[in-house]
Amino acid sequence: AVGRTMGKLQSKISVHSSKYRADGSPEETGPVRQHGPAHANAVTSVAALKPDLCVSGGRDKSVAVCSWRSGAVLRRFVGHEREVTKVTSALDSNRVFSASRDKTVMMWELHGTAGPSQRFPGHELVVTGLAVSPDASWLCTGSRDNTVCKWDTETGERLGRAAISRNLVTHLCWVPGEPYFIQTSEDKTIRMWDSRALQVAHTFPAKRHIQTCCDASQDGRYCLSSSSGSTGQGAEATLWDLRQTRTHVLEYKGHFQTTTSCIFLPRGPALSRSVATSSYDSTVKVWDQDTGGRG
């Protein structure tokens, strides 16, 4: 009864007139709209698809394409046998990719049939990382089986496989405008891969905690990674220079438990460069990219 009641409550659209800064103070910005649930269970991953569309994956084993303006679920793709762990897309393309605990990756066409247009089997454990080339012709995947794979999205052929001992992949992201992608791992390292030969181009100095997520800036100059942690130890996000020293530039400290995700925020005409992080401590924090101060 409790679950049904919560479901009914969550299905109502609620409008809030403020958002909250990282320090907890409200900032009046106009309506913030929260729509009804797109999944029957927890949402595990969200990614941008087009300027007005996002794609999400959930524990209900489905992939949903939603309009963030109306909240409507425009497409739902079903085919995975276990929960979806990651979703991604080449921005403004019609192709959606999903990874799952069923050890497979699937490709879906936004305007195609309800079934997958391509399957990518081959990992031996849960797939935990996805990165697609800007033209959506190549897909790189990572898994807890210590491997990274490269695939031809048209044929489904595996073009390469690289294994590194203890490299339990947690996340992948493509570097815009470059043939490189970034990978984080439970071995506490961040690696930059050359997708052409599927070889590690650079390994950044190891951190003290598991690296949970990564993102690359739109200009391709910087990478962001986030750390696990607890009771105020670890849980930082780190800014890395991809072009020059390839060392860490700045750390963003303030979370008290594992920082689960990190992202570079789009820069507006009057806004400074900013990054955002989310954590198991129930907070989302926005930081000034250059100073580490919280906005």
C-alpha cells in the first residue's frame, strides 16, 4: 500500500519556485518542474539526446526517451534481461545506447522499431561504461571484467578488446573533438585511451579512493573525475589538464560521502565556468571551475 501511495504521489506534477545553491540557500529562478516517473523502479542513468529530449535507463530493464519540457515519455525500449546501468548517445543523433547487468550493450533507433537495432554481446560481467564517437560510428564499452572494447555500430563487430588487470571500469566519456575517451576505475586511476588503436595514451596519477565517474569539457581541454569516500574522507572531484601537464589542476572538496557523478555545466553568456557534483550525502553542489568556490 505504501508503494502504491508513493507512486500516486510521485505521478503528480509539482512546480517549485526556487532552486537551491550548494550552501543550501534558495535562489529564485522561476518554476522548476518535476514530472511523473518515467520508470517503474529506480532510475540508474540519464543522458542528453537532443536539446529538448533526454534518455534514461532504469532497474525496470527499460530505456525511456522523454521530453523534459512536457515530461512525456515519447519512446520506451525493452530488451535487456536485467537492469540498465548506463545510457548514452551522440548528441543530436537518433541513436541511443544502453548497457546492462545482463552483460550486453544495445543500440536503439529513436524513430525505429521498439526492438534494438544492434546488439553488442561479449563482456563477461556487468557493463559499466559507454562512450560513443561524435559521429556515432564507434562505440567503446567498459566492464567489471577488467576490459574495454571497441565496436562498429553499423555491423556490431567488435573491433578491439583490451584487458588490464584490476581495471574494474566505473565510467567512460568521449573527449569532444578528439579520438580519445576517458575511463575511471575501481583501481583508483583515470586513463585516457586512444580509440583508434584501443591503447592507453596516458594514465593519470592514482587517487586515494575509487574513481566513480568522469566527464570531459566541451573544448576538450579538461577532464573531471569523482571519488568515493565516507565521513568526510575522500569524496572529492578532481579537475585534470588533458593538454599540457596532464596532472590535476584543482580539487573540489565538500561532500561527506561518495561523490557519484560529476559534470561540466554549459556556459551561459553571463556565467562563469562551472562544474556540478552529486553525492550519497543527498546533495548536489555547483562549483566555480577555476577557483573551486561554490556558487
